[in-house]
Amino acid sequence: MFNPYPPLISVILPVYNQEKFVAETIESVLSQHFTDFELLLHDDGSSDGSAAIIRNYAGRDARIRASYGPNAGRCAATNQLVEQARGEWCAFLDADDVMLPERLGTQLAYHQAHAEVDASSCHCHYIDEQGRYMGVQRYGGLRTAAEGRQALARGETVLVAFTGLMLSRGVYGRSGGLHNRFWPCDDMEFFNRLLEQGYSLVILEQVLMRYRIHTASITTSDPSKMYDMIDYTVHCISRRRVGSAGEAQISFGEFMAMRQRDAWWVKAKRQRYRYANVLQREVGFYLNTRDYFSFSWRLVTVLLLSPRLTLSVIFSGLSKRISLGASVSSFS
């Protein structure tokens, strides 16, 4: 039965081809200690069984509102769900991740106690495909609203876990939401735009999410394109901050055309650094999954390409705080 009274929190969950994990993700939301929420699900044209799983849950729990449509991408699906939301606050997560039971209540209590803070995220446990613990994802800084302002003043590109994000629905709308031209770096661009617009963003010093790492999440069919998008996003952010509106609005194609004018040795160094970064991500994954053959040859290759990255892998592995996607690496 539809509840005419709006909940305090709207949980935003776009789904695309996650039949293997989405049921566990939904269960983690429905099992929250804090219960005054609605769960908004949108199947974004999945070609697997995700839509059927969503329909099954939507028919069993009145807190769930589900929608279905052709594939339009994460940005459009997320923005659409926020437009449909009735809660004062929106909590986001990815369809293969898991909320810890105290997440919603903890973040809401923080915002109620710190009215000056517009948005928050958290730290995450890394888990594998079977849900086994792999390490901890910790983002540095942003412990207070003041640290966010300081990072902006220093010209830093900040990054937090989008899968742990909570912010007011009004702030999301006024900020402009996710922009598809920056995908898959749309979340990074969004976080920095929030700070640039004067909103505050903090990272709670607690683990409130389980972030799933699997082969599909650390590999890409075109890693060079992924790093091109990172560099493009960082370029637009940095130019926007110094008031170069024209450069901040250039298209990805224009950015790549500008890059083609770089000297050959600059391009070669960029590609070497990127390849080392791709392998470094995979080194952390294969170390924690105990695939020592895959781990070893990647580690040796990273050592040859970038000794600095090799040291970071060794220390992160020893401390069980693997750095799979926890930082932005850009070489311009």
C-alpha cells in the first residue's frame, strides 16, 4: 500500500545487468535499522534477469517503488530517480554493493547534528564476488566542512565513495545532478562541483558500506579511454576553477584533439604511466584473491614501469588497505 506521508530518506538505486548481486543489495537496504525510507529502483534496460528480481521485490514491500526503461546510462537513471524521490534526504548506492545495517541511521543522525553539512559519504569494506572481506577503502581528508573548503582552495580534485553518498534532495537538484558527458567520471565531477558551488561535503570516519570488487569492476575493454576521461574531467574541473569557462565546456572530442598536439615523448610517458596504473589496480585485486601467478607478473611489470607504484602496492597489501579505485590518477 502506498504511504501518503513522505519518508525522511529516499534510497536511490539504478540497476543495469546486476542479476548476480542486486537481490543482496536490495536486502541490505530493507534490513536497515532506520526504517523511515523509500527504496527507488530503476532497471535501466538490463538484458539479464535484473528486472524480474526488481519486480519480485517491488511486489513484496510497500517501501519499494520501481520503474523500468530502455538503457539511458547511470546519470540519466540516477537523475530520474531523484526527481521521483519524496524524501528530504537521498542516499545512493551501486547495485552490486551492500549497505551495513546502521548506514542510513548513522548518516541521518550526523546531518541532524551538523545542519551546516550538505552531503556526506563514508569508508567502505572491500568484498569479493562471494562477499568475503578483502580490505578497507579509505579516502583521505574531508573529515569536516572546513577541510573541504581547504581542499578547494588548494586546487585539489576530491573524491569520495558515491556508493556511500547522502545529501539533501534539494541540494542535488540545485547543483544540477550528474552530467553524462563525464561518464564514467560523472561522480568525481559532481563532488567537485558541489564544493565549487559552496556546498559542504564530508567523509564520515566510519565504514558503512561493503564495496564489491570483482573482475568486471577492475578491468575495462579500453583502459586508455578510461584514463582519457579521467584527464578530461580533471581538466574541466581545473579550468572551471580558474574562470576559463570556454575551456571548461570543451567537448571530449575537442580535448582529445588538443592532446594530439603533444610531443611524442609526452604521449609515450602518459601511456606508460597509465598502463602501470591499470596493472597496479589488478595487482591489488589478485593479491587479495590469492591468484599469485596473475599477481606476480603484473607486479614485476609495474616495477619496471613505475617503481613508485610498486611501493604503494606493497604497502597497501601489507596493511590490507588496497587501493582499488580509491584515488584519482591523472597524468597530463
